[in-house]
Amino acid sequence: MKQPPVPLLVEGRRADGRAPDQMRDVRISVGVISNADGSAMVSYGNTTAVAAVYGPREMHPRHLSLPDKAVMRVRYHMAPFSTKDERKNPAPSRREIEISKVLREALEPAIFLEQFPRSRIDVFVEIVQADGSTRVASLTAASLALADAGVPMRDLVIGVSVGLVNGVVVLDLNGLEDNYGEGDMPVGYMPNLGRITLLQLDGAWSRDRFAEAVKLAVKGAEYVYGKAREALKAKYFEIAEEVAK
Amino acid sequence: MKQPPVPLLVEGRRADGRAPDQMRDVRISVGVISNADGSAMVSYGNTTAVAAVYGPREMHPRHLSLPDKAVMRVRYHMAPFSTKDERKNPAPSRREIEISKVLREALEPAIFLEQFPRSRIDVFVEIVQADGSTRVASLTAASLALADAGVPMRDLVIGVSVGLVNGVVVLDLNGLEDNYGEGDMPVGYMPNLGRITLLQLDGAWSRDRFAEAVKLAVKGAEYVYGKAREALKAKYFEIAEEVAK
Amino acid sequence: MKQPPVPLLVEGRRADGRAPDQMRDVRISVGVISNADGSAMVSYGNTTAVAAVYGPREMHPRHLSLPDKAVMRVRYHMAPFSTKDERKNPAPSRREIEISKVLREALEPAIFLEQFPRSRIDVFVEIVQADGSTRVASLTAASLALADAGVPMRDLVIGVSVGLVNGVVVLDLNGLEDNYGEGDMPVGYMPNLGRITLLQLDGAWSRDRFAEAVKLAVKGAEYVYGKAREALKAKYFEIAEEVAK
Amino acid sequence: MASISPYGKRFISYIRQSQIRRLVGSGVRIDGRTPHQLRDVSIRTNVVNTADGSAEALLGKTRVVAGVKVGLGQPFPDTPDEGVLIVNAEILPHASPYSEIGPPDETAIELARVVDRGIRHSGFVDFKKLAIDQNKVYVLWVDLYVLNDDGNLVDAANLAALAALRSTMLPSAVKDEAGVKLDRNNKTALPSDLSKAPIAVSIGKIDSRIIVDPNLEEELSLDGRITITIAQDSIVSMQKTAGYFTEQELWQAVDLAYSIRDKLRDVLLKSLV
Amino acid sequence: MASISPYGKRFISYIRQSQIRRLVGSGVRIDGRTPHQLRDVSIRTNVVNTADGSAEALLGKTRVVAGVKVGLGQPFPDTPDEGVLIVNAEILPHASPYSEIGPPDETAIELARVVDRGIRHSGFVDFKKLAIDQNKVYVLWVDLYVLNDDGNLVDAANLAALAALRSTMLPSAVKDEAGVKLDRNNKTALPSDLSKAPIAVSIGKIDSRIIVDPNLEEELSLDGRITITIAQDSIVSMQKTAGYFTEQELWQAVDLAYSIRDKLRDVLLKSLV
Amino acid sequence: MASISPYGKRFISYIRQSQIRRLVGSGVRIDGRTPHQLRDVSIRTNVVNTADGSAEALLGKTRVVAGVKVGLGQPFPDTPDEGVLIVNAEILPHASPYSEIGPPDETAIELARVVDRGIRHSGFVDFKKLAIDQNKVYVLWVDLYVLNDDGNLVDAANLAALAALRSTMLPSAVKDEAGVKLDRNNKTALPSDLSKAPIAVSIGKIDSRIIVDPNLEEELSLDGRITITIAQDSIVSMQKTAGYFTEQELWQAVDLAYSIRDKLRDVLLKSLV
């Protein structure tokens, strides 16, 4: 077992001072990239994801389009300067390719793809700063960018991570906890429909700890959902004000 | 000259006990991959090739199709665990690219490609275990997979290798003989039409030795052809039995 | 500051004996590649570029073609044996990709692209020997190959380089001057229209030195243009003679 | 190079999909199985004699060969005293009409990484015993080769990987002045603990019906799919790959996975006798 | 892999283009600016806390983030006593409907190389102070990230790069038996000289009218475009990127560049207070 | 990356093909040659002064430049006391309307490998004399550059390679504390033995007529094509590249190759005086 540089949990408090069931500071802004059809920037503490959506738009080459629905394409990528220590090679890693797939499959159940046959919807997410929980911050950002683009959705999909640290189930892993904890479980959740669309896990979890983790993830997602709604409303009011001018 | 770890030829017997004009154990099964339109597995001793055929099917992208015949595509590839000693890098090597071309040009003369304009026929061969003579085992496997797929053919193309070992012309080189022998000549032969469709050679061969080698290759191909027909028949009977049930 | 192996300038003479405003020996031949629609070989001293043009021809894939004009594609590439010392890796470097773009944008203003909607014109330039000023020799060669192909042009585009060596503005840098001089300015110039279509610069140039450099470049380009016209005429007479036979 | 998801595409006709879904709704499946019934499973070890360990797993018509090659390398900086595991998957163009030629696509990469995580977090292989000295450790290359894809690649590939590792003979590491080399004439069994074998169980959902071991056509008709990997009493890896699950459905899937795990483990153990 | 120029394509309608050109002819621009007027410029440093230096530059709606990572490496053979600068640019697929996924295309490569040449020839960074010993030097990785492309990427990216370098904290180099390592807990400012900052100024031409800081639509309507980079009193880099210039027009562009340089330098200096 | 065969495609009209075939049937060829007649052959050495050795071969309108660069490297494990030969071929996009940009395709790779095998098995270069010490040997990079493809690239490229190697001057290897370096101011001739020069002869077949040195249009009309490489009295390499041969036709091809070999060897020898 790797030894963390500082204790991860002391008297119920995590290294950054949080309680086990506490999110880091969540900051969300919508409409941050003017050229995109939709965009959002989401930070969970020091982790920041920027998402942009283009589409629905024409699919090239044609033979890759689908006759009955839109093809959704998702790319998750980390900036070379987003990681601590060494520069990350910008070529997409196997990890980034897997996460792109997992994010796509977390978003697809939320989109009415069948309304846009033969077209494509592109979702691009870039991690600008990484301090744990990058894929779930990406999911929230992607989901808000889709909403911002006006793509018809069944619900938002909110991402949060849950982890196992010194035997305790904690919400929203930071980089330190991700590296030295005993388990990691990223979750994507539709708060209104109660559907889990992203679920990964590693480590060693008893059935009970797992059940506890799912409950905590749902609670965390509901909290972030509140922030996400505020951000969408803020964008809406901004537009309304501009129109009113 | 590299020294072999064991003598290659002692009193007319090769290191594995064979006579110069003797094939290793030949094992053939047809129809080994249920999804494929045709397939075959061929072993010459410890060398095993698995071939699958898909097609004739639609060609994408369209501008690569031909108006008067099918395009045949062939891929020869070695599994990373197929070689002795180190793991082979799975990226296709220059050698694998050359062999893919040589196999395609060995198969094309056997296929009525003109019956399928604008379509393509895909032949994939994977070397699962390599112990010399992989390209010729691949050729036999590809040829049987095409027959299994019902692709109209002028004749089967049977592959065998001939080599020069201590000045003696021998049939069906194994890995040891391939590494330490003085010459290698893979041959593809149509047993009914008497046509040579694959012929490569390296080493240093007198005209006479070369003539001897061709004769031995033809003899070897005729032997393997017998085995190939048995395997096709076995598949046919199996189907007949299933139908009869 | 890097020290040159020999002085770059002694009493107004450069290391290879030239005056500051003197081109190296310029050798041009047109129509050197029989398969191409147009071609030219241009040498400035020991730098040699070979250009070939194919087109206007059909654009594949179609969705990359333009409805109102031809797409011009340009590739600049250096042969692995074209450099002094070590073999150059044949994979295109970032430098080669940038120069391909710069050459394309130097040629486009000279071509009536709008006469060939939905088609493409391909220009390929290979550096066979490199001794400085490769991109400008390439530009002259590409321009002559386009003329040889009969592509309608507003003017030829002639390339020459100007550099700063021991504070003196000199014409047509060789490899030594390129490596050890204080500045480099490749120029592309239309001699009849007086238009500059390629201009790059690095080093540290005062506004006055820069002005001096532009004047010298124009003078150099006019000199090379004379050679280029001779070469085109020579090709024309050659054809005329052949026709007369 | 392209990292965008997805690559390629798979099809099923609307009519066939409806039939599959209707059947499951009435408690049977397109191939006659009951919802919680596995297809025939079989595992054979030592199927590739050029590998240091190998196995083939059949799950119905799905067929995966795993080959292990042992090499030498440097440890990862954060685990300097452990050997290295590298899992790679190739879905051969042989495997289905949808398979394409080229470097592993997102499906193959996910397959490799899910199998990798199960092994890594289970304690099945004793990586501590794979350190040779300060800078040199054994590297276990596990190549998962999909020869025929009739669905549920993960469960089959995982079984093949476990059996291949269990059959792996480790070449001895010989040190001389020139460094460390492997001697393949001198081998010992790879240290592994079968009681910790991580078993991957994939569960599908159609409407709110839960099924196990979906075949290819079922995979194209599901409302949700998840792989749950269990070692001893713990869940060591999960991966939701399609659609969604409610919390309720998730508990059902986990409970079912534990019971299917027992069946697959029995097949594995029998194959290794 | 492909090195042929061009990749991709951008469009503007003929009507829109005519409108833009007509307006410039009458001395105004599509977004209301005068010919020699910059868009709003702003620069913020330390925007990425995982980087060793970072900055964001906004030029109208064009938005570029530059991140600097410090590493260790070998010097180039011809400058054995100097640190190494590597500039890389990514035009994110976020940045516009024209952006594609993949390795940097010709536009991104040119962007990186033009910014690189300005820095390299200006003396802005003191590369001599970045040598550690015979074989080891600091490597400065500057990644230029274009988040939104509304034209004139070079000027914005160059400002972001300068501000990011100016904000860069150099980890100390620690030597022990195992070699040299970076200690990111112990940092000093990167040695740079603001008075030598190379400022890139891009100039456009429509007919014979000269404009500064073209936006994306204007870029697609120009008869000529050139970037002139000035440090102290010298031109340190030029790059003609579209169309052509007569000698006359070139002198005009150079004179204009000197005066715009002063404005951009002021913005840079203010952002670094 | 893609390794599947074929790439690209070449065309000839049915009418033109019929004409070519009919002519050969009557003993003449489309360009006026007799069946066993070579096109004009010429070879020039030292055509590229930046290379360590170079030559150009013309075979009719087919034109190939070979450039040799000498480097340093490690020997192959199975030949620790020999230098290394690496042959690479590029069919430039200049060479024909069919040529594409990109890494060498299957045709270029085969071309390089066939030339390589002939040289390797002939004894033409004395690789034993290219070992420097235990770990360092000379590496001969031979780059075959096809400038114009009018058919029969192998025979032309092979002649260019031989002449380029024969003209190669080997930089001396200088050892100091830092290791081994090449000194290009101090060169000696590459040790080679002209009497062992491997000559590649390509033979075509239309119906059962055998022709030599097919041009591009003929290549697209053949029923069989084979390259036979002969050194001294031995066949050192063969490669059937299109169609088929009966045993009978094969003997004919081999006999013809021996006689054509003599002619090509004479041209080579004359060019090297």
C-alpha cells in the first residue's frame, strides 16, 4: 500500500478540511465559448473542465451517419499543463479514450437522439486543471453544454465521485484521495428521473459499502444539480437582460 | 554464418526427425469462426494460422471500389504471443505488410473477382503460433476460408515452403531451419491447374537446386491438398448431418 | 552566439567568394518528370528542389472540394539524404508542414483557381540537396512546374532569400550563412506585378536593414526570373523542334 | 490517434430488436435461455505453445484467446517493489462483420482496461513477488484476442485472462555483468492465488427485466448493461457500458452478479485441475 | 502524418464577404471599429494552478490560454549552454465549427512556430540561465490552447505566451547520485527581460486598405495578411500568411505595426503589475 | 498504420490493354521493342553531394535516385559482428498520377525489401568490415527515391542502390571518452565486391509469352510478373508479384533472367569506371 504524504482522514476530517459527505467548492458557468452552440465550465475545487457542443449538424463522411438517429461523438482530453508535476503528453492516452466512451454512454440516455436522424452532435471536454474527479466534472460540464445548446434532453446528467478512504465512504475525491485511497467510484446521475448513467468502480468494496456509496453519490449529485440549475438560470437572466436592453 | 543450437541434418534426418521431403503434421479445420462467411484453421506442426473471410460485401468508401470486379483485401498479422522469446509488437511491421501483399497476389489468380463488381472480399489471417512457414500456412488457410465462404474459385491455392539446409533441399521449414538454413522458398500452388501463384526466395540457390526445390514444393502442395480436401469434406458432411437431423 | 567554422565575410567577400548581392549559380530545367502534368528542377548552388504538378484533377473525397474554385494542395519535403551529416527522418517534421503552408499561400495569389471549381491542383516539391534557401528554391520550382502544366497564372512567383551576415545584408543564403548568420528573410515575388506573396523573417532587423533587404530580394528575384524565362523558352523550343521533326 | 468516441457502428433491425425485447418481457430469450441462464462456458489452458501462459474461453459462440508473454522492465514509480501488468485487447477483424482493422478502438481499449482493473485490485497475482531488483521487475503482457464476437466479451476475456495467468510459467531472471536476462529453459509457476480470482459478470436490462450473459443481438437491444467484477466477498470493479440503471435495478444486478460469479468460478476452477 | 497543405476548410458567404470589404473601403468595419483600432484586449496571469506559469489572453472574443510546464532535458547540440524552448499549439475542437480533432494541423503548427521564433530571437527569456550542467538544461514547454477562435490567433497567443512565461516559477534543480530532479516546492522566477518582450502584430489588407487585428470574418475576406513581431526597436519575426503585399503596402504595414506594438505592450505591462 | 493490402489503385483502359496483349502475341510491343529487349538503361553516380553515396538509374522513363547515408548503431543480436543495412523506398507523389502522399505503402515496402534481400544475400557489401567494436557498427541507410514511375521499379531501384553503395565513402569512426563519432572529413571507400553484385531482372508474361523489363502499361496488362535476382551463378532472391507461372514458364523466366542479367551487369560496370 502506498503511503500518502499527509494523513487522508483525521478525526472525521479530510486532508483539505472537508467532512466525508462534503463536496469541494462547486463553480459553474454556462456559455463560456462564444463560437460553440453550447458550452460550460465546471470546477470541483481545483479540478476544472470546459465543455463545448456543436450540433446537431451534418455528418461527414455520410456512410457513418445513422438513418434513425443522431450520432453522438464525445471527446475527453486533458491539457498538457493540467496535471501536477510533469507535462502530460497531448496524444490521447488509452485512459482518455476509455473515458470518452464512458462519457458518451452516460450522456446518450439523456438525449432525444431520434429527433435528429443522419446528423451528429459533438461534445468536446477539456480538462484544464486536474485534481481528481475529472471525468465526473466533465460529465456535468458536458450535460450543461448540451442544455445550453438547446439539445432536447430528458434530464441533466450530473457527475460526482465517491471514494473509500481509510475505510470511510467520502464524496468528491480530490487528487490526493484518488492516488492514495482504497477505492474510487465515479457516478453519473439524472436527478429528476433517478437514473444512473455512469458507474465505474475500482478498489475493494463490500456490498454494504457500495450501497452506502451509491446513496452518497445521489446526495452529492442532487447538491450539484442545485448549482447547475442556478448557473443555467443565471445565463437565462443574462440573455433576458440583454434582450431587455 | 550463424551456428544452430543443434545440428540441422544428421544422416539424412532433420532435427525434428523428419526426412528432407516430409511435411510436419498437417491439421486443418474449416468453419472455425461462426460469424465469418468462411473460415479455416491450418497447422503445419507448431505453426498455426487462422483465416476468416467476409464478403463479397459492399465497398466503403465507394470511390475505392472497381467498376468491373471485386477488390480483394488481405491482411496477414502475427499475434503478440505467437513468437518464441519476446512479445511481438502488435503494430504491423514492414514484413507483415509485404506478406499481406504477396498473399493477396497469390489468391487473386484463383478468384472470379469479375463476378462481383463494386464489392470487396476481405481475407484476414492471424498467426497464432509461429514456428516457420507462417505465410504458406496462411495461404492454405485463406484459400480454404474462401472456399468455405462459397466464393467462386478456379482452384484452391496451397502453400508450402522449401528450404536449403546443409546443401540439401528440404520441405516445410520449421523455425529452427528458417533461422539457420541457407535458403528459404515459400511457394503457392494450384494443384489442379498446375499454376504457381506465390513464389519468393532468398539465400543462394544454383539453378539446379532451384529446379529441385520447385519439384519438391509441388509434391508437398499435392500432399497438403489431400488434407485440405478431407477437411472440406468433413465440413460438408457435418452440415449434411445437421440438415439430416 | 554560435561561432562559424570559417569567417562569413572577409573584405566584402562571402565564404564562398560571392559579393553580398550575388546569387549562387542558378540552374533551372523544366519538364524533368515525364509522368507529371508539369515539372521543374531548380538549383541555387548546392540546393536542389524538384517540383511536380498534377491537375487540375478530380477531388477525392468530394466533400473537401470547393464549389467556386480549385483546392490547391502543396507538399514540401526533404529527402533523407538531402542534409549534411545525419540522415533526416523521412516523416514530415513540423518545419516541413509549416513550409508547405507558406508555399501554398505564396502560390495561391498567382493562380486563377476560380477557373476550376470542385477540382484540385497538387504541387509536390522534394528537396534533393539542401544547402540553405530550400524553401525559396522550392517556390521557384513549383511556380515553373505550374507554368509547365499550363495552369493559368497571373505571373510567375520567384523565390529568393536575403540574410543578415556580420551586419551586412546578403542575397541567397547558403547553409553556412543560414546557420551562423544573424537573420534570414525568404521572399516570394511576382516580377511583373510587383507583389510579395511569401515573406518570412527571423533574427533581429532594424527597419532600415529590413527595407534594404526587401530591395535586394526584389533585385535577386528579377535576376532569377531571367533564368526562369530562359528555361521555359528552352522547353518550348525543344517541343517546337520535336514537332518539326 | 483519434480519441473521439464512438468508432464504427453496429446494427440490428428494428423487427429483430422488438422480438428480442418482447421475448425477454415474457421470461424467455431469443436463444431459448431463461433470464438468469448462462450460455455454455468452457475454458482450456495451454492452447498456444509459444506463449508463457495461454487459455481459450468459450461463452456460447463468443471465443477469446488470452496469451501471456513475460518480459522485463522498470517498475512504475509509485510501486517500485512490484511487477507490471499490461493488458491489451484486439478484437480481430475475424470476429464479426463490424470489426475493423487498425489499432485497438474504444471497445477493445475498454475491454482491456476493465479486465486489467479486476486483476489489479483483486490480489489474484502477487505482484510483490515479481520484483527482481531495484530497477528491474517482471512485466506480464496479457494479450486478449477476440476470435469470434457473439456478445459479452468482457466475461469471456476475463476468464481467459485468469486461466492464462494461472497457467503462466515465469522464466527465471539471470543476472550477469551485462544486466538481467530471461532464461526460458528454466521456469516456475507465476505466483497467483485462485481464491482471489476476480470474476467479471455482465448483466443486461430490458425494460426492468435483468438478464445475464447477453449475446450480441441482445446487447444491441438492451436498455442497460453493466459489468460487475467480484473477488472473494468484494466488488473490485464495475463498468456501466450502456443505457441506465435505477438504484433498485442496481441492487438486483449486484445480487445476481454474486450468484453468477459462483457458477463462473466453478467452471474456472474445474478447467484448472 | 499527412504533411500536405491545406487541411480542413473555412467558409464565408459571398454576400457577407462583399459587405465586409465594402465597409472597409469606406473606412469602417463590420464590428464598428476603425481600420487601425484593436478589439478589447485583456490578459490575466496564473489562471491554471497546475502549471508552472500560465495566462489567458482575450482579444475581442478570441480566447487563448497559455500554460508553461518546466521539465529537464538535454540541450540542442549547437547551443550546449542554453535551455530549451518548445512551443506547441492546440486549436481545441471547442474553438470554432471548423476545428477538427487530431494532432495539430498546419494552422496550429504555424501558430506555435511564429510565437516560438519571436520569443527565441528577442532575448525575452535568458536561455543561458537555464543551463544546469554539461548535459542537463531546463526545458520550457509552452502550450498554447485556443478555446475560442474569432480571428487573429497569433497576436492573442503571443501575449498569452509572454504573460505565462513572465509568471513562470522555475522549480529548483536538485542533484543527487541518481541524477538531476526538479523540486516543485522550491521555486524562483524564470529569468526574463520585459523590455525585450516580442510583440506580434497582425495586419490585414483589403484592396489597398490596411487594418489591424482582423476578426475571423475579416480574415476570410482579406487580400493579404502578415504578422510582424517587434522587440525593442527591431523586427524579430515576420510571417505573411495570406494573399500578397506590394512593397509600398509592406512599408505601411511595418509602420503601423510599430505603433500598435506600443499599445499591446502597454496592455501586457499593466497585466503584469 | 493500416496493413491491409492493397492500397490505392491503378487503371488501364480495356481497349489499351487488349492492344498491348495482342501486340505481344504477335511478337512486338507497344513501345516498339522486341519481347526480350530492355529499354535504354543508364546509371550515373555521385548525383547528390550531401549523401555519402548516391546514384541515379534510368530505365526508359523510369527514374530512381538512391542515396546512402552512413550512421552508427547497434548490431542485430544474431549478427553481432556485422554492420547493418536499412533499405527504404519512397515512391514520390511526383512519380505518377497514382502515387499518394503518406508513409511508404505496400508497393514501396516490397520494393525496398526485395532490393534489400538481394544485397543481403549476395555478399556484395562486406558487412563484417562494418563492425566498429562490441556494441557499435556502421549503419547503411539506403533511400530509394522513385521520381518517375514508368514500370519495372525493382530493376531500376536495384541498379541505383548498387551504384550508390559502390560510390559510398565511409566516414571514419573516431572514438573518444564520450563514445564513437563519425568524421565526415575523413572517408574511405565502402568495402564491396562488384563481382558479387546482385542484379534484379523482372520478367512479365502475357498468355504464355515471356517479356523483359515491362513498362507501366504493360505491368497493368500482364498475366504474370516475377523478379529474379542473380549474383554470380546463384539465384539470391525471387519475388512473384502478379498473376501466375506454370513450372514450364518459370524455367523459361529463369533462363531469360540469366541472360538479361549479363546485359544489366555490363551497364552497371561501365557506369562505375
